Amino acid sequence: MDRREFAKSLTALAFAGLAGCTARGLGASVSSADLVLDPEGVIDLPRGYAYRVISRAGDAMDDGHVVGDRADGMGCFALDRHRVALVRNHELQVKHHGSGPFGERAVALAYDRTNDGRALPGGTSTLIYDLRRGRVEAQYQSLAGTIRNCSGGITPWGSWLTCEEDVTRAGNGVARDHGWVFEVPAAHKGLVEPVPLTAMGRFNHEAAAVDPATGIVYLTEDRDDSLFYRFLPARRGELAAGGRLQALAFVEPGLDDTRNWSEVTLPRGTGRPVRWVDLDGTHSPDDDLRLRGHAAGAARFARGEGVHFGNGSIYFCCTSGGAAKLGQVMRYRPSKAEGQAGERTSPGTLQNFVESSDPALFNFGDNLTVAPNGHLVVCEDQYSLIVNNHLRGVTPAGDLYTLGRCRQQTELAGACFSPDGSTLFVNLYSPAMTLAITGPWGSA
């Protein structure tokens, strides 16, 4: 039984109008009392903000399939002035055919199939949404035959990188190895050709982020002893052409653990210069890439999850990091010579940006995004039997505040903004729902 089965343009002026949801220090008690109770029991939001459910598990799609359950990471892409494409992950395993998109329907393009020939239910679906009219124009499956597509990341060239949080080997009820990243062009209609980006490594992938200045891809891994990776593509924007995979290490000798579990080695607010360790054997048939990387000097992280580029930095959540094991947010500031020889003398730095010591402030941050005003929006994914997950805001100073409270017994995931900043999209994991949240984001 996995953990989820167990626990079934923002602007600065906009935040000034959030009354009781304004930023507070990490030592303060955060209350959700100022959120308006949702009579539908889906999500509580500040007064003046509203949501609509734009897609649900089981909805009929335009391609004859249905919306799958377990909606997780998601990216938003501009198609034209008023329409966006939302590419949405579904964290479905081999055993989840009953809650998947296909049922017994035939699937032409699938990365992998079960022994009886059925396409694996994991993958992505795409929604075309009209921001002006507030409605879905189309939705369809866009990637099929993968396992447990957890999170991912958008690229500057208009595609979604969807990551398998699973390392099932061929022969275990499936025909092919898993644990890869796949690329889904946002504007493509229908199923894409499923091509694993094998040079980006085989491990328990979580999420990806691309620095638009360099084209370098940063990758997280959902394990208690995970590494933080970067992929240096051989050709910018052509990830299938290969490249080099590396793991983050610190320049400082002896510093190789950021989790702060047994001792505080990276205090909150502290930044340290880094170096990058080359990795070999990245197809990792024994699922030991993180172990070999650590032995070579790479630093350990506590379950790296959502990662996003913004403010010239790479932010990523470490879900169970920190002395209290309630979660951290790391901030990586790339070198001006990132990925080049010059970074040795002018290295990038990693900072422990947020570390929670109080579950009322921040409890198991997972997916995250960077709002247009530079604040972070973080989705919580608690482990308790009775969950109380929130959308948390984080200011550029690292202070926390509450943006919303999920009323369903499930996690929040996939937070992303429309390019014009008018709408925040977010998923409820299961039963899967995708919400469009609007309000006076741009007014005082």
C-alpha cells in the first residue's frame, strides 16, 4: 500500500488584499480562520476568490477515453491570447486499470503494455482551456503506457517533461524498463510518440525544471536518500539527443547531507557553494544511482519533490526534510558560468530557504510553482490518516502564509499559473479534480 492510498500575474498588490492571509514569520501561528468555508466542501479560499471544477476523473474526453484518476503534476502553456493548454500527469500504476483512462479500449501509441496487451494506464492528459470564457474546449490523452507519472516541468520550447516515479523492470508484468522522463509537446493533439529520454537517467523521478538562460534541466528524486541532479544537454532544446547527468555536491569537505535529521548541517537561511559530480551507469539497472552518486561525494536530500525555476533560481521541496521532518524548500542559484569551466571559480550556491518546525505553518510541501510576483505557491501532501492540506505561500524573504485549504481527504498538486497571471490551476489528487482559481489577483 503506497502512501497516497493510505491517506486518500499574482502581484504584490494582490497579496496586500488577502487580509488574514498576509505573510507572517516562521515563528508565528498561522490560522486559516480568514478563509471562506466552501459550501461544496472542495477548497476554502480568501474572500473575493472563487474556483470552478474544470475536469474530473471519469469525465468523457474527446478521444473516446475518460479522465484518469490520481492527477498530480501539471504545466500551463499559452496557445494564443485567450487559450491555454494544461498538460496533466496521472500517477497511475500497473494495477490501476480500473481508474485509468482506457478501460478495455484500444490504444495505438503506448510506451508499454501488460502481458495481456493492455496499455499501462499511466501518462498525461491535455486540456485546452479558454480563460476568457472559463471553459474547457477539449481534453484528450496525450501520453500512454507509462507508470506513476508524478510531477514534471515545463520547458521554454513549449513542452511538458513528465517523470516516472517508478523503477519497475521489464519482466515484472511489463515489457519494458521504467523510471524515465518523457517529453509531451503542449500543442500536440492526441497521443504523442512515447520516447524515453534515457540520457536523463533511470531513477525514482519526481520533477524537472529548465533554466531558460542555459537550457540545463534540474531533476529531483523522491527517496529519503535522494540526490539533486542536473542534465547538460548535448544540444539545447533537443533532450533526446543526449547529454551528461550530474549530481550536486558541496565544495566544503565533509558536507554531504542537507536533511538535518541527526544534526543540523545546513541551517535555515544558510547557503553553501556547490560543485557537480559526473555520474556513470545512469541507466542504473540496480536502482543504485543515488547510492553511487553519494559515494562519489554528492549530497543527500530528504525526498526531493516539486521543482520550479523563477527569480533566477531553482526552488525545490524536500518533503520530509528538516530537524522536525516537516519539510524544506531549497533554493539553488546557478553560477554565471553554469555548466561551463568557469563555474569552478564562481560556483552556484544552495540555500536552505525554508525549513518548517510547525505543521500549522508548513507540513510536507510537495509540488510548487513560482508566481509572477516572485512568491512561491506550495501544495501540501501530508501523511496523516486525517489530512488537512493547504496551499501555502512563501515570500521572497522566506515567510509563510496561507492561500487555501483543501477540504477533501487528498493532496493538492500541480499548481501552475496561466501565462497572464489571471488564473491559478491546481489538482486534487483523488478523486481527481482540476480547479481553475480566479479572483482579484491584480487589484489591491
